Amino acid sequence: MSAPHRVVIAVFPGVDLLDVTGPAEVFAVAGRELPGMPYQVLLAGADGGTVRTAAGVRVATDLTFAEVGDRVDTLLVPGALDAAGAPVIDPDLVAWIAETAEHARRVASVCVGAHLLAAAGLLAGRTATTHWATADRLAADHPDVTVDPDPVYVRSGDVWTGAGISACMDLALALVAEDHGERVALAVARQLVMYLKRQGGQSQFSVPLWEAPAGRRDLDELRAWITANLTADLSAAALADRMCLSERHFARVFRRETGRTPAAYVEAARVEEARRLLEGTDEPLDRVAAACGLGSAETLHRAFRRRLGTTPAAYRRRFRVAA
């Protein structure tokens, strides 16, 4: 029998419960599929004893941070949010992560745990993901990290980062696949009634945030007009004419103020309206496309693939709200 693969999961007050128990369950099922090569999952906390999670459920630690030592195959770092919705960054925890990572074969974060890895200096120069709602914050706080808010997980060398909450299990399946191959990971996924690889990324789950106000009131008014007139001619030329600017100057101003080209902004606005129609109506795809200004079902399909990594039909099956 091989030595067990030692997975150490950091736990601390307010940690997301599923971030801890989801991966633990995946590794436990993998151990049952491969009894000769089990995983040993250990919960480590600052002081031992029990830790109260964000869900109010207490979990018992197996050892303290000081007792972990240097025998770690996988260091898994979940996340937590404070009352204001900001990722919890505890300096002592960050220092322990940085020290322990030096001895680990690989390091992985779940959800907003990526903020802890970044604070520990483990994501510098790497591409990473996190929960879509905190991705902009991670990018702003750590400009040395390339943040991609869409993937369910990202591998960058021996450092893995996972997306929001339930994606912890997708990440754990990927780790099992790395250790024992996709056939074993598929067997685990079947036992857990999961997809081995889910369709699309986080974008299809995210709630669009209100656009930050532009530095120009006329651009804010134009954006409001675009949202209210999605079936109108929204070409750059038509929008520039509405702003009484040359097309070239308008394109420069729009990109400077919004961070997007006029065409990208218009497509994003039309996709958001299409999402709303797919979630709340049974209109056929050609009518959805026409109602949001995308013209045809084929154009709608391409826009969804490009922006959400899925198809309109798959999106509707997942997010349709029953009447």
C-alpha cells in the first residue's frame, strides 16, 4: 500500500463550510475508489479545537498550524468574507501559508482563498481565479497577478486556484485527475453526481454589476440610452453621431472612460438582456435574439459562446425560473 497523500486544509473562524467539506468529500470518495492509495485529509487551525464556520457549523481540527510540519502533499486554502463582504486577510494565517507552502508539493485555494495566497506572495507572476464577485478586488490589490474571473479553476505550475464556492469540488476533482488520471476522477464524479468538467465558466453565474459612472455625464446618459434601445442602430458611427463626435474621437473617449470598445459594450448589454429573457420567458431563441438586438439565433449563440462560454439553450436549462 502506498503512503497516503496528505492533504492539509486550513480552517479559521468564518471560513466557508463548503470550501472545507466539499474537497474533503471528493478526496474521501477517491480514496474509496483507490483503496491502495488513499488520501489523508487533515484540518489545521491556529489553536486546535473547533472552528465556527460562516454557516454556523463547527468543525473539529486535527492539528494546529504549528503541528503541520513539512510533510504536506497538498495545502488547500479556503476563504472567508467579513461582514462587509471583503475577503478575510489575517496576517498570522498569511505568514503560516507562506511558510507551509515552501514544503508543499502543490498549493490550492478555493474561492476567496486566492486573496490569502496572493497576500502570501504565492500568486505573483501567475494567472489565477477567484469568486467572480471579488475578482476585480484581487486584481486591484495585487497588480502582479493576472486575474481571470471566468475559469472554474486555474493551474499555474504547482499553484491552483478555484472559483466561487461550489467550484471547490471541481477543483478537487482536477487534483484527483492529476494524481490518478481522468478515469478515476470520472468515477468519483459519478459517485458524487457531478460533471467531471462543467460547461462554461463563472461568467454564466455572475450577476452583472452596475457600471461605474464615467467621468463624462454625456457618456453616462448614452449608456442609459443604449440599455433602453437595444434594438436600435448601435453601431459606433451611430453612437458617435448621437454624441456629436467624430467616430474615431468617440471610440477613444468611450474606451478611456469605460475600459471597453463601443462594440464590446453594446454586445455585453444585449447579452445581459438575452440572459434576462432566457431566465424568465419561454420565447424561442430567434425571438430572444431579435428582442435584444442580436438579430438572429446564430448571432445570439456566438455572443453567448464568446462572453459566457456556454450556449443560450444550456444557459436556459440551468437558470430558467419557473413561472
